[in-house]
Amino acid sequence: MDVKGKRVLVVGLGKSGVASAQFLAPRGARVTVSDTRTQNELKTQIPALLDRGIAVETGGHGERTFRDQDLIVVSPGVPSNLPQLTRARAQGIRVIGEIELAAHFLKGKIVAITGSNGKTTTTTLCGELIASASQRTLVGGNIGTPVILLVDDSTEDTINVIEISSFQLETIEAFHPYIAVVLNITPDHLDRHGNMEAYTAAKARIFENQADTDYSVLNLDDPGSASLKSRTRARICWFTRKQQLSGDQLGAFVRDGEICWRDGKREQAVMPTAEIPLKGAHNLENVLAAVAVGRLCGCDAVSIRNAVRKFKAVEHRLQHIATIDGVEYYNDSKATNVDATIKAIESFRGNIHLILGGKDKDSDYTLMHSLLRERVKRVYTIGSAAEKISSQVRSAVEVLPCKTLDNAVERAHALARAGDVVLLAPACSSFDQFENYEHRGRTFRALVERLAAPTVAAQERR
């Protein structure tokens, strides 16, 4: 892609938007950025952009700004059906996302990982697993590092492990993963996609440019993922914790407490499931997917086993924060949909004090009823979704309205007893009260550590 002399508009000044603008300008593009936030809200980003000769539009998207462009690069947080984008497409202006922009410059093979839940853990594990086999590896995407920032470090022998969301997949054209992974598909982002059919179709775009020399890694136990078999031309590689693979099937599975790999002809034991350091059945699935990716990338069983054994929980994903007076505190701020929260609850036997709430994503919280009855002592609601959550779950569990996270942590701390678990697994996005789920998770951690401080001090005095 030649951008020299081209007029390029970058819409949205999140991480990927800023990175895209700063990538394009030195390559000769005439770059403008546009964001609905005010100049004051963007005061930390604007100076560096202006220093590179990038024009900045704040406080809204001007019609003329969109009309006078050769290319528009959209940040994932910007709806692809924004009226200005719709009109731009009608005028023949090309509209792509940062992932697609990066794909034109990135060297090496791409492993792309998507799914409703588990993306970040699996992406991180795949990166560590492949790197442990002494292969050149870069990790980025929705995990936090824009893919465009990987370009300069990529080489022809690099394996680029990329977490990719449904929002990012909406704006691809030629993006071509050698290995495309769909971990699971459960209701999420319905406030943006409208319905499950549209959400599933967005996820399925990950296969769009694959050929029969590529691989599609699917979850045999997840109906949403497994159903995508018919939407790819690539060779299917399964992973499953519930079923056995046989014959010419390719993939990772569990037999008698052992993760096994089948290459279509032979089987090989990789590691005991007891050695996986992460809690929950969902994390077994994440490990199985990573094992499949590792074997497809040529990693041997020994390096895979060692990498998995050393792996630590990713921040904000069922992360243990502290034990205070016998009560365990866990941060799963990344549980931004109902299915993720269900998986978090299933990771504990019971006695859970569950913090729910944030910005609703058109979710059905009644799906948690049976688990709430079986394993949760109380629900503490926060954020703009609190009233909806309370109306849908109070028949299954006691609900305490708390409005804010600090109030929820304080009340859970007062009511929890030794042997209980205080779990932040909100089932909602964070954008009503926090910048993102990381901000929410860091806030939770700080609140818990503040509670733990007197206990630690008392122990040190003994």
C-alpha cells in the first residue's frame, strides 16, 4: 500500500488511532485525525500529533473532513455504520481499520485469535509458547499493543500473534491469518451488532481470506465456534476438553487427564492437565487452543509443556489479588459479558460475593440464575446496568445496590467470612464509570490492597 501524498483520515484517537496516524505521517501521507472528544479531553495526545504535521479535528466529525479523503482508517471503538462513514463509502472512499492497514506492511505469518471470551489469555499464552520454542514472535492487537506498532520489528520469519475483536474484523479486506482461532461465540456486543447472527458473521470474517494451505482452529465443544466449520476453506484443527479425536482429525484434546495432540495420523501426549496453573474449565480450553496453535507452528511437546507450566494469569483475568482474614479476592474485570461471568463463577465451589455491573451490552442476566443460586451468597451491583441486573437476578440471589465499585468492595469486605470469595466479574463493559476494563481492574486492586494493608502491618508486627 502506497500512502505517499494520499489524504488519509484517522477516525478515533484511541491507542490504535494515534498509532495509525503516527505511522502514516512519516510515510508521506497527509493525515487528519477526527474525534468526538473535546480538545481538553485529548490534550495529552494532541501535541505529539501536531509535531508530526497531523491536522486534528476535535469535538465532532465534520462532513467535509470525511468527504475530502483518499483513505479513511477507523478505530475499533467507532461504529462502522457511522453516517459519515456510510456516505464516504457511497462516494467511493476506501474505509479500513488499523488491523487492515497494518496487514499491508506486516512481515511474517499471522496467528489471529478471536472469540467472545479467553482471547487475551490465549493470545498471551500462544506468544509465550511460540517464543519458548526459540521462534521470533510478536504479540499485539486487541490485547493492548496496536498491530501497526509491530510492523517495524517484523521480519519474514516472524510469527505475529494477534488478538482481534469483532469490531476490528468489521473493517478488514485482505487481512490473512495463516492460523485463525475462534475460541467460542456467546452473546456479546449485541448493543453494537444488533443480533447474534450479525455478531457471528463479524467473527466469521477472520476466515475470509484463508486458503486450503491455512488452518482454522475451532472449539468442538462450543456450538458457536464449531458451526463455523462450513465458513472456512482452511484445514480444520479442533480443540476439545469433552470429546475424543480420532481418524484423520487434527487437534488437541483430553484423555485420562492428559492433553494429547493428534496430527491426523498419530497421537502424542503433551502434558497432564493437573500441571495447568490457571483456574477453571474455560482456561483448560484456552490452553488446548494454545497447544493446537503451538503444534501447528512447529513447537515441540516439551517446550509447550514448559511454557504452560510457567504461565501466570493475565492481569484482570481471574487474577488473585489478596487473602484478607481468610477471604480470597479475585479480579476478573475482563469478564465483560454474561458468559465470561458464568465461567468465572464456575471456577469456584461456592461462597461467592459477586460484584456485577457497568454499562449494559443488551445482555440477559437471567442466564446466571442456576449458578447464582448454587454458588453466590450475594450480588453487589454497580454502574448504569445495576437496576436491570437487579430486576433480572433478585429472584435467584440477594442483591445489594452499591452504585460504585468502592462501595461494593467495602460492603463485600464487611459481609464476607473466612472461606468466602469476593469476585469482581461484572458481566458489563466499563465505560460508564471507567476508561476501560483495565482501569476498573486496577481500581479494584487498589481498593483491595488498601483493605489488606492493616492486616499486613499487623502480621509484620508479630
